Amino acid sequence: MTRPTEAAVLTVSAAGAVDAEVDAVIIGVHRDGEQLSLGPGAVAVDAALGGRLLDVLARLGANGVAGEVVKVATLGATTAPVVAAVGLGPVEPKPGSPEPHENYRRAAGAAIRALTGTDRVGLALVDADPTLTQAVLEGAALAAYDFVQYKSELAPTYRPPVREIVYLADATGRGDVELQTETDRAKAVVDAVRLARNWINTPPNDLRPPTFAAQAAAAAVEAGLEVEVLDTDALVAGGYGGILAVGLGSAAGPQLVRISWTPPESTKSVALVGKGITFDTGGISIKPAQGMQDMKSDMSGAAVVVATMTAIAQLQPAVKVTAYVPMAENMPSGSAYRPGDVVTMYGGTRVEVLNTDAEGRMILADAIARAAEDSPDYIVETSTLTGGQVVSLGERISGVMGSADLSARIKDAGGRTGEPMWPMPLPDEVRSGMDSAIADVTQINAGFDRAGHMLQGGSFLSRFIPDGVEWVHIDIAGPSYNTKTPHGYTPKGGTGVPLRTLLALVEDIAEHG
């Protein structure tokens, strides 16, 4: 039995923090030296409480650190019975702190999570800087998420996410129309992230390649996009050796989904490529059992790319964007590919296989080679490619490799959207160490073993990029799937990283080329 969950509704109200018809209101507080100070939305509430808000919060143990949430019963002083004060940290952020937009995004998310079980919540977090509106709306709506579709019965203690988030416009001095436009944009972004998260969290027996391809195609068609799906027979006919090598070890055959957005006024074109390994056992080079259940998330790149396309259809940037999404299940069987095989890839490059657990780069290379045939100006690929990404950069920072200028743009976009990235090198010694004695290239650098593992993945993919095309590879092995406790607006499980970065990049290209 599955149980559907609904996205939180985003609305705008002309009311303020004191008179809004909601069940709770979110306000901000800062830590000013050793003292608390009033933040956005808090001044009006403080006046309604007779100037006692800071004293009450202090007595409840509040200290204003970023993300801390303290709830206060207003006892009739405001229309909402509860005020949730979320910490925003110092008024002047310290070096190394998140930039203001991300700080507010996380604060809104933390407050919404603390109000789980509340029906209708008012947001009064922005009254000074209107540029923070989008961040606050995103953070709040992204936090109103859980994944309980597979629970046959919810526990008596279960508290559902916030159902409606009301942006309170009274203190902003901005018009309802302007705020509604920003609310609509936030909804398009959040809906796409939810779509990606739901796919990532789906058990692998319910999202094998043919099913994933059908669902991706259906979502794209519903969004008004052009779709082409190559099934296993079409992949054989087209010579997609990398996708087939990985996918034919499974009874559920591999697929390649191509989704297109083509506005008439576009002058630039972007290819998005996402890794869609719906489950990764490692194949013949089988993985250890511990943690293997999380390999259902090895299709996070594909989920994000498809969902990004649905947001693009909503926001309609003036740039052509085409997604190439290879999907396969990496299983050990009598038809699985082997270490020692030589695989002829799409386009003719011959790859000597040294480890069948380096399968992501095999399917991505085919997809990149196919994307290159359409002569895009930019190729942006994202994947849960290597454990080396987590070793190097941890669980919240993605690794970026490729063209210097495009890598810098990606890093900037990630900083603005709260999806941090860090550029990594592609050294010549890593690339040259992947020359094969019997074929054109090996999958991995045998001499390096696991040293520079993230760089090996990027170096392999770089061989399939045509000269003159700007490209980026984003390794999201850690940030794509949160195995720890929720934080800010990030749930446990699929996160949707780096969807908001990809969308910000596409919009930047539409505006600046």
C-alpha cells in the first residue's frame, strides 16, 4: 500500500504577524553579542506582547544561534496562538557563516520543521530586505516534506508536514502582485525538487529503468516538453555500448530518455546529463553489503535533471535546454559485463573495463557522446559518481570539474542557491594513467587505485567532450542523499541537489549567454 503526500500550498496575505489568520507565525531573532535582539517580523509581535518578547524568549532558553527554534504561546496577544522565533545568528555574520540568503533559507526550513503538525503557518521573516523573499519561501516549502508513501499505517504520534505556508506581506511594503510572482516561482522550483526527492526515495523494486523512463517521460509530457525514449532494442540498434554493458546484467533493460525545451528566441543551447543507475550492486565487482540499500539513490543525477526540465518548462528561460538521461540497473548475472571486457561506446571509443562498479561513467559517456551530436554550447553533467567525492569534500559540498569559466559559474550559482560546490583539478597524470594497453582508455587509473578517485571519474568523462565545448561534471555522491538527521530545509533521504543550481545556471545563461 502506498500513501500519497501533498506539497505545502504557498499563498500571500496582506496581513501582518499580529493579525494573520494562521495557526502559528514565524519570526526571527538575532544574537547580538551576549544578548538577543529582535529580527524580521519580531517588532510587531514584541509590541503586542507589551515589549516582553525578548525576556520571554530568554527565560525559555533562547540564545539566537542560527537555526534554533523556540515556540511561545501568545495567549491572545496575537491572532495566531503560537509564535515560533527562529535564530538567525549575529546581526553581522562571522567569517565562514552562510551568506544571508542561505541563512534565511535554512532558518525558514528549521522553523517549518519545528512546526510539524501545524496546519497553517505565517511567514514574517522578511521585513527589511525584499531580496530574501525567494530564499525564505524556498526554505519553508522545501522543509514541508516527508516520504511516508510506503507506510501501511501511520503511528499515532505521526505529525504531518505544514499544509499551508502564508507569506505575510504587511511589513514588507511590497505589492501583492510582486509577491505572488515570487511565490509562483518558488512553487515551480519546490515542486521540481519534490519530484526529484520522491524518485530518489522510491524503493528500487518500484523504479527499475523501464518504469523510471516511463515516469520521466510522463512528467515531461505533462510539462509540455518534447520527449524521446530509447528502449533496450533501440539502444542496441544505435550502438550505445556503455549503457548496454551496464544494463544487460539486469532483467529490467536499460533506457535512454531525451527531453527538450526549445523556445523560439533562444541563441544558446545547454545539454544536461544525469546518471540514472536505479540500483547499484557493483555488478561482478560487487559492493560490500553494508549500506548497499542506499544505492537506490544512485539515480539522483537523473532524477534531478528530469525534474529540472519540468521547472524550466514552468519558468521558460530563453535558452534551449536538452536533457539526456541514461538509465540502467547494475546487477551481477550471467549476462553482466566483466572486468577485462572491452566495450565499444556510442561514437566508437573502446573502453577496457577494470571494475564493473565504475559503471556510472560508462552510461554517462554514451549520453555525453549523444549530447555532443546536437552541438550544444554547454554540457553540464551531474552524478553520484564516486565515493572519493565524500572523502574529499564531505557530505554537503559537491565537486566540480571541467572548463574553468563554466566551473566558476556553477560554483557561483551553487553559492547563491545554497548548494555549495568546490572546483577540483583534472591532472594530466590522472588522465594519462587511464590509457589502455589493449583499447583506447580504461575506466579507472589502475596505478592510482582509489587515490584521486573523484578526479579519475572526471578525467574519464572528459575524453568524450568535443573540443571547444564548455563542460562541467558535478559529483554529488554525498550531497544528493542525506543519511543523517534532517537539518534546515534538508530532509533525511533524497535532497534534490543540485537542481536549484542547474536552474540558476540555465537562467544565467539565458540572460548573459
